[in-house]
Amino acid sequence: MCFVDRLPMSRIPRHNVKGFTTYRLSGDLEKLTLGGGFDWKSQYGYEGSGYPVQSSYVLVNAMARYDINQQLSASLNINNLLDRKYYASLTENGVYGEPRNAILSLKYSF
């Protein structure tokens, strides 16, 4: 039997599922695209080690893009929409992941 098989968990989640989709509206709103997605991770960490253990969690993300014209579009991305508190790194004290945040960007194609 391998040593890893005897550990109840590890510093890396065993399972990670990500999904994201977008939908372009029609009619008067045809320049608008909406999207959403998630990132789910299973429980991980070393039980009984003194380090924190991260329970399974899901992060929800959203986006909206508006095509101003053929070359220029504006996008708003919101990460961790539900403002979930989670560990991004498991150290002695644990390092929390990013809280809810937004990114507004312009894209010009030529």
C-alpha cells in the first residue's frame, strides 16, 4: 500500500469541477452577452496536523459584455459573486482566497 493512500486528505483537492457558459441576447438587446459559471473543489487538507482543513466549496462567477460597435466591447466580470470565504493556501494559519471582486475592461479589435 502506498503512503499517499493512508493519508485522509492532501493539500490539493481530489476533485475540481469548473463550468462556464454565455448567452447572447436577441432583439433589441443583441449587443449584450450574459454569462455565469462555477468552480467547485472537494475537501482537502491534513486532518489532525494542526493546519486548517478546507471543506468543499463552490465559487460563483458572472459576466456581462456589451458590444459598443464591431471593434469595441466593454465587459464586467464579477468573481466570487456570493463572497464565499475559503482558503487559497493551507499553511499553519491558512491564506484566504480573494473576496468578491469585479473587473471592468474594454476590448478593441483591429
